[in-house]
Amino acid sequence: MKSARSATVAAHGSAPAVQTVRGLVRAARGTATQKAFGELLGGVDQALVSRYEAGTVDPPSKVIETCMQLLQAREEAREYSATAIAQRIQSELQGDEHAELRRAFVYMLDHMKPKRVGRPPKAK
């Protein structure tokens, strides 16, 4: 049976993939201090957060779940500008192997309902 340290966890969306539980904890902490993050986890001591990140102690499932929820909430809060999306398509969807996906994007854009310009319809 694998330990939590060797578990593989995939982050949602475009965020870099988190390959280990220690990486998950580190990614979820973000820019917060270990002390502040420990408080967010429900009063976990800073030293224990450090051990989770070092991979010397396996965090309990509650901590893993909280970290996954934090990362998902962060991803859902991200704003996706048209420029950022275009840059990702341009950098990540090059080559013949992605031609079908590029066609799907074009199809989707071609079939979007146009926004109405002008005044809203009068109420009856």
C-alpha cells in the first residue's frame, strides 16, 4: 500500500499538476506563512506544517481534503481573460495532434449567440 507521501494528486484546471501530498500541502499554502496556514487548517502547529511539506510526516485525510478544497476554490476564482486564453491555445495547442481541438474551439466560437447591441426590448 502506498503512503500518503507517494500518492499522486492532480490539481484541477490549468494549475501545475501536484505530484505528491507534500506538494499539495505546499501548493495549498500558497504565500501564507506556515503558521498562518496551520491556523487555517484548524490549529495545526507550524512545525507540523513544515513536516508535511518536507514529506517526513503524512498529513491526515482532513488536511489533504482541506488542501484540495483550497486549490479548487482558488482555481474557480481565477479570471480567464480572452488574451490569457488565446496565449494558452497558442502555446499549448501547436502541432497536428491538436488540430481537432483547435477546430472544436473555432466551431464553438462560430456558434455562440451574438450579444445584443442597443436598447433592451420594451416591457409589455
